[in-house]
Amino acid sequence: MMSSKKIVLIGPPGTGKTSIKKTFFEKYSPISLLKNPLDPSRGLNSTNYVLLDSKLGIFDLAGQENDLWLSNEDKSIFNDSNMILCIFDINNSLESIIQFLLNIYQIQIDLNLKSCKIVAFMHKIDLVSQSYAKRKIKAICEFMTKQHPRGANFKIFQTSITKENYYYTFRVLYKLLKSIIPYEGIPSQGNEMAEFNSILCAIEDKQIYVEKLAVKLNIKEERLLSRIIDMERKGLIKSMNNMDAFVLSDSAYFFKFGLENIRKKGDLEENLGFDTFFFFLILNEFNT
């Protein structure tokens, strides 16, 4: 029997909750979302997934209705949550962020959610200087650790869907999902994923032709074309000229950009490169 996991996304209006969900879970183009921000969400938007041996429900709560979600009558929406992910705009005031987090911790107590993780994203980190972000996050962490009995376990991360921050945010989400859903690495499809990885690494920023890439990778064109069709279905690439040529999808390009940068710095954790992408590929593939 599959286990069921539940993550609730909540935060002030306009902080990017739905954009995060659509970018990393639904394969939306981060470039499109950056150029054309989404209209404000309304009500409760939930999506159910199957990931490995677990069912995963993600509940996206509209920020305009926080008074409702945090009220005594409707806070039952948090029942059975494994994680409450609070998403803030880095420019939200320090006081409002702290008060919001205190409200969430009170709900955790009221509903006896002892095993539920509370995590915060300081989103749109690209809009401020690194020094400003560090000072603000330090102030929040110090308050939660010293002033709240459960604050010592509080986690907070800097996030953004921009090219420079995409891979880091991807890794953060990967680790958070792993903390509630057991995952020991690429399963039996490992050879297929390794081939996907080789293809992704071989593609440059510009379009490339199937014939040229087949020679570069020493692989038969028929097999390569089969992989390309599958990779397009998974949202990794976009085909052009009747499948004669293709380019990376926006999300794959952002992912590759971040992965290459972190490899240059030499601080990539072992097996945490393409494995993170695979984790989200199988989650999306079985979206229900």
C-alpha cells in the first residue's frame, strides 16, 4: 500500500507560491513565468502525484485568503500535513514574516502536528543584495531559535526561479521531498537516465541536429531519436524542424547552467547532479 504525504504551500499574496509549484512540478517555463507573472491565485489549488511508493498531495493556498486559512474554522486544511512550506518575498517586512511564522507554529501546536516540518523560502532572492538577504535571514533564524520552543528545528532557504538560482532551488526542493519520501537514488531506469544525462550534457545553448549529435555521442540515429522523443515528453527538450533539430527546454537549460557552475566551483555533492532532475521527472511523469 502506498503511503500518503502532504505538503501545504502558504504565504503572503504575490510571493511566488504558484510559480514555484508550476516551475518545478508542472514543467512550466521559468523564463515565461519571469516575463509574465501569474495572476493571483484564488482559493485552494491542490495537485496529486505519485512518486515512487508514495502519493504526494501539494496544496497551494491563495495568499489573499490567509485570514481564512489561519482562522479557527478553516485551519483544518493543515491536518495530516507532513510539511508546511511558507513562501515569502524577500522584501516582505521582517515583522510580518515573523508574525506569520508564529501563526503557523501555533497551528502546528493546536492541531498536534508533531512530525510536520515547517520550512520557509525567502523567495525572489535575485531582487536584493546578498548582504541584505543574509542579514534578514539571520534575524529571522535568531528570533525563531531563541524565542520559540520549536524554533531550533526551523529551516529557511534563499530561492528564486532565475537562471542563476534555479539549480539551487531545485536542490532544496529535492532534499525537502527526500526528507519525507524515502529515496535511495536512481532505480532500475538508471541506464536510461544516464543516457539522458549524456545527451543533456552534449547539447549546447543553440539548436543541434540529430545527425550531428549522434556522431558526437557515437550512438545510432534511430536510438537517439527515440530518446529525444521521450525527453521531449518529459519536458527536457523542444524539437524543431520536424524532429531534425532540437534545443534544451527552458527548465533544462536553467538546470544545466546551474549544474555546470556548481561543478566548476567543485562543491557538487556526490550523486546530486542529474539525480535531482530524475527525482522530479518521475514525479511529473505520473501526475494524476
